[in-house]
Amino acid sequence: MLERAGIPAVSICTDAFSASARAMARVLGFPGFEYVAVPHPIASRTEKEIAEMVHAAMPEITRILGVTEHRRDDS
């Protein structure tokens, strides 16, 4: 709903829920809504694995948001 308020947003879901994400976007009036799908599952992953997934997804997230570059904070 942030997009309707003019606030850029990115939805992130696991690939197991891609069909649901497309259906929800269509039902809510955003048939071409872009989202980022990350590998399923999430719950069993380590903190390091999650950080790697986030890093891998950042180019797609920033593309959707219209950001031209992102900085990785390794601290």
C-alpha cells in the first residue's frame, strides 16, 4: 500500500510464494507489480546465509526502487 501513497517499496518473498505474490498484486490492482523472490526456505537459514541472500538480492531491490547504486555495510 506504500506505493499508492507515492512511497517506493519493494515486496520480498520466497520463491515458493511467487504465484501468491502475483495473484495478490493482481487482486490489489497492481498486475505488473515487481517484487523480489529469494530462495525458500528462510527459517532454517543461518544469519550468514540470510546476509548473503540479502546481498544477492540488493541489485534487484535497488533496480525496482530506482536507486542507481547501493553500499554494502560489512561492519
